[in-house]
Amino acid sequence: MKKLEGAGLRGQSAGQTSLSTVEQEGSLRYLGYSIEDLAENASFEEVAYLLLLGKLPTSSELAEFEDELMNQRTMPDSLVSVVESIPASAHPMEVVRTIISYMGVIEPEKSFDDQLAIAKRLIGVTTTAIVYWYNFSHNGVKVSQDSGERSVAGHFLKLLRQEDIPELDKKTLDVSLTLYAEHEFNASTFTGRVCASTLSDLHSCLTAAVGSLRGPLHGGANEEAMKMLQQINSVEEVKSFVDQKFENKEKIMGFGHAVYSIKDPRSNIIKKFSEQLSVGHEHKLLHDAAAEMEAYMWERKKLFPNTDFFMAPAYHYIGIPTDLFTPLFAIARIVGWSAHAFEQRSNNRIIRPSAEYIGPEDRNWVDIESR
């Protein structure tokens, strides 16, 4: 193992994976395929197949896989009752955590031979359940669980918006799911792998991962970026807004990355969709302000936007409430988390790192009367 180069295990290798490569200069590949090629040419379902099964599907394999995901969307009646009992005030990631955990109670993984079927089930049912909860708790509406849409992206948007969805909107969400699907040993994935290394069930591994993603330093950046951009009233005030943030020593959400040093390759991909969607939109300022901030942040600090930054206006333009930004991240990442659990199980050794002790030197015991 490499010498510790900084806090948070920066610069250390914590294991091996064949699933993705994240390189400092701004390269991301899933099993050798560049994220640019996948985003342009593959559907999220093709990417899910690639990560879960190790190869790109043929046309017939993809059709069968899509059918299987569609058949896994309907919630068990008892899950409907659980979801309806969760108040609107709950954090949406706590809802995702509850959905996955409860599915482990009523549809447990009886053996590791079930792992692929469990992963498909969780992709399908979680997508339905989080939208059902949002519409029920916030709007008092019990939406049909059958959207008639073939893709995960189309299904999510149709259940959420209850209207016909433009193709650009579906494509935007589909590509975003691909961008979020996998990212090597990030905090939530590593948490899931640690759990998998104990040979725990897949539901527990994913519940553990969701717990890490719930933290604002990992999964909430897109929501915080959205809240920040909504504070800006014109493109002209972007520079002063940024200057004030720096003067107050406040963090500007959506910039920089723990691994990438020059660019996040996912950012430009979703930025193009944000730009397309902004044309003629009443909130066009969101994208324009984001683009201005991107340029100024690079000019001032050589800081680049990560994938969460332009994801915020893009999601807003396709009608996704800010509270559901991170749950969408989780739905996509169920694929990557599951693939990592499969990989860990296939050649397992329990993950148990050492720690550098920084506490007191050896001390003698003192009886309680003498303390």
C-alpha cells in the first residue's frame, strides 16, 4: 500500500476493480468504454447491463433485460403501505434507504445466486417507490405504478409529471443516469464494498451505501448547487456573488473533485443538455449564470465544475423537484453499487485496514478514588 498522502485516504489504493477507471487528468471509463462514448451512444439500460454482466448486450439481450426491469417496477402492497406512512418532511434519501431496507425484509436474498435478480428488482421498484412517495406525501396523489414507458428515465418522469414526456427530457435523464451509474471507489461505493466483504446480503450493502450517499459532502452537491444558483438574479452579478463567497470563506458547491485535477469529463456532457433545455425556458438564467460561474471560477481559482453543477439546471428544466436530485443519483448508482458487491464477493477478503494511532502514550491505571 502506498504511503499516506493526505487525509481521507487520498492517493492510496484500497483494492482492485475491473468496473471503472477514474483518472486525474479527466478520464472516466466503464469496463474500458469512455464515458463520452457511452453517454452519446448507449442507453442507461445498456450501461446497466454492461456493469452488471460485464459486456455490452446484443439487441435481443437488451430487449430481454429491459423487459425484466419493467417487470420489477411494481411495489408489493406492504411496501405501498410503508411508503404512504412516510411524511413529506422526511429526507428523500431516508426514504430511499427505507425502500431498499424494507425490500430486504420482504424479499430477502436467500443466496448469492439471487444477486442479479435482486439488483434488477431494486432498480425497478426503487424508481417507482420514490416517485410514488413524493407524489403521495407532497401532493396527496396515488399515482399509477404503470407508466407504459420502456426506459427507467421515461418511467420516472412519466410517474412524476403525469403527462407525455418530450424526448429531449427523457434523453437528458437517461444520460444523467449513465453519468451517475458508476465511479470507482467513491465514499458510498467503498462503504458498500466493505459491507459486501463481510458477506452480508445485497440489501444491506446497498443500504450502507445509501447512508454514505446521504451525507452532504457526497450526494447532495447537485441540490446545493441548485439552491445556490437560485440566489443569483442576473448574469452580471455572478462575479460579485463568487467574490463574496470567497471573502466569506464559504464553499461554492459543485466545483472541484477528490480525484480529477483538470476536469470532470461528465460535466461537459450534461452541460450541453442544460444549454439545449434552457433555450426559451422561463428560467434560462439558471444555465446562463452557471456557465458564467464556470468561466469565472476557472479564471479566479482554476476550479472546474463537477458533474453535479450543470446537473442542477438540467434536472430543473425537465421538471424534477430539487428534493429528488440525490435520489436519482442513488437510483443510477444502484447499478454501480451492485456491480461492486458482485465483484467483491467473487474474490473476497474482508476489508480491514489498519489505523495510525495518535492517542496518548502508555498510561498507568488510577483507581477511581484517586482520580
